[in-house]
Amino acid sequence: MARRPGTTTSGYPRYLAGKLGGAAVSLFAVLVTSFFLFRIVPGDPVRAMTHGMPTSAEQMATLRRQFGLDLPLWQQFTDYCGKALTGDLGTSYQFRAPVGELIAHKLPATLLLTGVAVVLYSAIGLWLGTRSAWRHGSLGDRLHTGVALTLWSVPSFWLGLLLIIVFSVGVGPVPDMFPTGGMESGTETGFGHVLDVAHHMVLPVLTLVAVGYAQTLLVMRASLLDEMGGDYLTTARAKGLRDDFVRRRHAVPNALLPTVTMIFINLGHVAAGSILVETVFSWPGLGGLFYQALSVPDLPLVQGLFVVFAGAMIVMNLLADLLYPLLDPRVGR
């Protein structure tokens, strides 16, 4: 049957428009959720701001009026959405500074920590997951899978605390080799400062890599196992192609779609960092800032961070969807 003109050329634009529309709807849903979700958090922000200071009822009313907390909820919501669409995420209650500036100040530390971790555990997980699937049932496969299942089930904050006890405090013959927290000592300059930051990063990065690589390994292994029974692999082997070539050029590319989705989701986590790990290691990033904001509660700061975290996830999912047609031409047609 003859192909209708424009079938292949119009398929991808429709696919692209659908994905962009879905991302826009998701971002609006994030704005709605971020506004109403944190309104149910117990606590009065104004009382938290004035905790320990003698404050009259008139002063409390002035503060509520200053931050717009005396307005009807619907008006607060419309004001919030209007400002958010222009990039204005409000002013922090506790820091008395624009939320955008606070996030921009803390973002580099989070990008450094989680960015390094995502690159490491994605590479390790893809490599080990491919080898485990290709040699499934072997001793190495059983060992890698058992370790990955164990680490994936371990809470990241518990693993971080355990690493602090062993390598920062010292247990038995193991000396204290790494700092318990923070990003730098504050006494080094130049290249010494780079080494100092790297020294502080070892334990939090190790915590994130241990949990993240396990997930990547298991997803890649399962996806590749599904592909290994395909007829196209049998045909490739029948042509006399080497086993390693069949794996690299045929099996792995077709098994990458689920793993690509997960890697892009992990890249979305780069902006969010890891709230628990950053809190455990006192890392001065967005995770620690979110914990501080939630304890007040500092509504504009919590809402702004939630929007940034969720927005990064939506953007990374969108990029993964746009990359799919390059990995599998059937997608988007």
C-alpha cells in the first residue's frame, strides 16, 4: 500500500506538540500542588518568625498583611501563579530575601554533589547491568544482583550515617579519614581548596552512588534480558558476528529506552539533590535549604523549591521523550 504523503513528516511534529502540551499541563499542576499542599503543613509562619520576641497583636497583623497572609486563599493563589509565571517566587519569611536568589546561591553546591554522583552511578550501573544480563546466571551476575538489591533497599540517610560512623568517627582499626559534614574547611585556597571540597564530597557521593548504581544496574539488566530472546540477535549470531559486537551494536541500543528514561529522571534529581543525604552530611545545597524552610514553615521558600524540583523532573522527562525517536524510529510516527 502506498504511503500517504506527509505521513512521516507530520508524525514527529504531532508527537512533539503532544509532549510539550503535556509538560505545560504538568507544570501548571505543580504550581497548584505547591500552593495548596504546603498550606496544610501545621504551624503559623508569622508566629515562627517572631518566636522568642515580644510581639503585639497589631504587629502580628501587620506582618500578615505585609506577606499577604490576610488575603482570601483564592487571591493568594492567583497572585502566586501570576508572579511565578514571571519568575518571581516570592520573598522568604525567615531570610527576608527573594526566593530566586536563595535558590541560585545554593544551587551550585547541589549540582556539584549530585551531578558527580549521577554521572558515576549511571556509568557504573549501565556497565555492570549489561555484563550481568549478558552472563545471566553466572557467579558474577548473582553477586552483582544480590549486592544491588541490598543497596537499593537501604535508606540513603541510614547508609550515610553508617559511613560517617565508620569513616569519619572511626571504628576499631579504621581511622577517621573524612570530615563528618560540610563542603569545605574554609582554610584552603587555590588548588588546595579544590582538594578540600573533593575530600568533603567523598562520603556523600559514595552514599548517592551506592544507592543509585543499584537501581540503574537492575533496570538495565532487566531490559537487556527482555531483548536477548529476540530473533534479530539470533540472526546476527548466525551471520558470524562476534558476541561482543552483537551485544554492543544490537542488543544494548534496543534495551536502552527504559534506562534512558531513568537516567533522565536521575538528571532531574540533580536540581533537587538529595534532601536526606544533604541534611545528614550538612551539605550547603538545596536539600538542606528545603529542610530549613519546611521546619518554619517558610511557605514561599518551600513552594519555590518544590516548583524547581518538580520542574526539573518534568523538563528531563520531556527531553527523554524527545530523545526516544533517535533511539527507536518507531516512536513518534
